[in-house]
Amino acid sequence: MKSKKLRVGIIGTGGIANAHLKSYLRMGDEVEIVGGSDIVPGKAREFFDNAGLTDVQAFDSNDELLSLGLDAVSICTYNSTHAECTIAAIEAGAHVLCEKPMSVTLDDAITMYNCAKENNKILTIGFQPRYDPNMDLVREIVGSGALGEIYYIQTGGGRRRGIPGGTFVRKELAGVGALADIGCYSLDMVLSAIGYPKPLTVSAYASDRFGKNPKYFSDAKNFDVDDFSVALIRLEGDIALDFRMSWAMHMDSMGDTMFFGTDAGLKIKPAGVGTGWGGAWDGTIGPIYMYSDINGQLCETSIPLRTPSDDRFYGKVKAFCDAVATGGTAPIPTIESVYNQAIVDGIYRSSQMGKEVEILLPGL
Ligand SMILES: NC(=O)c1ccc[n+]([C@@H]2O[C@H](COP(=O)([O-])OP(=O)(O)OC[C@H]3O[C@@H](n4cnc5c(N)ncnc54)[C@H](O)[C@@H]3O)[C@@H](O)[C@H]2O)c1
């Protein structure tokens, strides 16, 4: 017997909605793209027409879209409206794939998590690097126990010249800058490898010197988020996490990502260093090295990289649809994205206050 087609919708038909649409279309008969909505009048209609999908319904109101009875919805709005759109979609009976970062504040992330739980719906956040075979490789090596007890992690990455512009640099729309935009990927990469321990405290510094300077960013007058941040995060299990992120800097990279263990260490070089844009973990992984002591000899081993066989973005949309179709759970457990947001929120608060802050997770 042929399984039922999933009825899907897209809320927010800006840039990234195109990648969601492309992935849903690639699923062919498994999915029916029912409609989309955007708060900018006419934008959803134009989005589908541009894709040649003139029969797909388009609305200027999310409520009208959600009244059609959808199985699954992609939330592709800017960060500040992730929470309200996710909650509306879940309350209307849909499972949700929400773009990263989960939200702007930890409070919103907790409300989204509880809403999904109470309504028995899937809520998964769009971290497509999870579907990269070399990110799997890192998780497999770390998860194998070969490093022993992990006590320190550094996650680097960052761009030399990579301020994205548009809605990403406006506090009212994005909420947070580089820290949340690409920092959430770095955090997800290392924390997913060690099973996402609870974050406890954060001491952070953030700045906006490049975004606010017209010499480096053409829309400097509208820039009101961070473009650089560093933090020391304490995690449950006596682990220190050293975080570094930037959209722009006079440096080629914010360093490697490194796991320090009692038996071995793992270094992951950022890819694309020297290209200006490269080096953040939303992209391809660079060379991987393992450092160990074999019979008293200090060894450095190069780990062969895997060749990606498919598109990461398709992987994330497909995993979501498969979970919805089979009555499964969120492919990326929602609580992990709440912890991710807790750290982003902690870095933001600590940098604003100029001192270490505690991470509290009320209502979980
Ligand atoms: N996973 C990735 O690779 C990736 C890449 C780019 C962006 N993103 C994420 O996707 C999100 C959107 O980014 P973008 O580049 O598409 O931004 P964008 O500004 O191009 O598009 C956002 C759209 O959402 C609409 N919108 C905002 N609030 C709405 C609401 N309440 N109801 C309906 N529509 C609403 C806006 O009008 C706009 O058309 C961001 O959270 C961003 O971090 C993810």
C-alpha cells in the first residue's frame, strides 16, 4: 500500500525557504507542498510563482495557511519570530522543522520545547551539518571513547570577511549576530559529539567593531548586533568549553576545533581558511588529526576524511519528513537545541553584563 503524502507548508518565504522548497520537491510523491505564507504582502505568492508552482497556495497570514490542516511546517522566518511561528504551527496540529538558531532567548526556546512536548509534536532545529559524514566521523571518534575523559574543548571557526547583511544584522529581526548565526553550529558540532551535557556558567565578551564600521560593512548604520564573541563555558561533567566566533576580523581564522582527552586529543582544522568566507562550521570540515602517546612515542595521526555522498540540507529535511511519516521523534532532540540556545543566551547576557552568568533552565 502506498503511504500517505505529507502535507507540508513553509512559513517565511525569504532566502532559506528556497532550500527547504528544493528539498521537499526532491522528495517527489512523499510530499505535497500545500502552501506558504509571509508577513510581507504578496511575497509568498511571488516565491511559489518564481519556482513555477503557481498552483501552490500562498498567504499573507500564517493563520490562513495553518487552517489548511498541515502535517509538517518549515519555519524559515528571521530569528525573532521563530518562537511565535513555531508555537502557532504546533498548536494548529503540525510537526515543525524550525531554522537555526532555535530562537533569540532561552525563555522562548523553553516555551517552544514545552509546547511541542505538551502537543506531542516533533520540533527539530535546522542544523544541517548534522548530516555531514565528516561531522559524523568526529562524533564517532569522540563517542568511541578513544580520547578518554574529555575535559577541555575549543571550538573555533569564524569568517575573516563574512557579515551577511539583510535581516541578519538587525537586532529587532535577528536578535543576536554572529554568535547565534554561525556560533550555534560550532556549539552543536562539539556538544553533539559529547552527548550535550548541561551548560552551567558562561563568561563572555562580544563586540561589533567591524559591522559598525562603513569601511568593512556597507550597511553599518543599520548594524546593531555582535560580529565577534569569545566565551568560557563550564559544562556538567567538569568540562571547559572555549568558544570563539566572528563574522569579520583581521585574522585568517579563530583557530581549530579541539577535543582534549586523558588518552588522546582530536584537532579539526577549519575548512576554507584564506578564502575570506570560510572557517565556520556551517561549511565543510578541514583536515582532522589525532594526538596520542603510543608506547611513550608522541604520535600525530591524520584521519582520512569521508566524501559526502549527498546534500546536507536535503538530509535534514528528509530526516524530518521521515520522522513525521513514521511517527518518530525529533531527528535532532529538541532538548539539545534548548541547551544550545541556553549557551547563546548566556554568552549574550554575560557580554552585556561584563561578568560570568549562571545558566538556569527553569520549566524543563
Ligand atoms: N540552515 C541554513 O543554512 C540557513 C541559511 C540561511 C539562513 N538560515 C536561517 O533561516 C532564517 C531565515 O533566514 P533568511 O536568510 O531566509 O532570512 P530572510 O530575511 O531572507 O527571510 C525571512 C522571511 O521571513 C518572513 N517573516 C518574518 N516574520 C514572519 C512571520 N511572523 N510570519 C511570516 N513570515 C515572516 C520575512 O518577511 C522574510 O521574508 C534565519 O533564522 C536564519 O538564521 C539558515
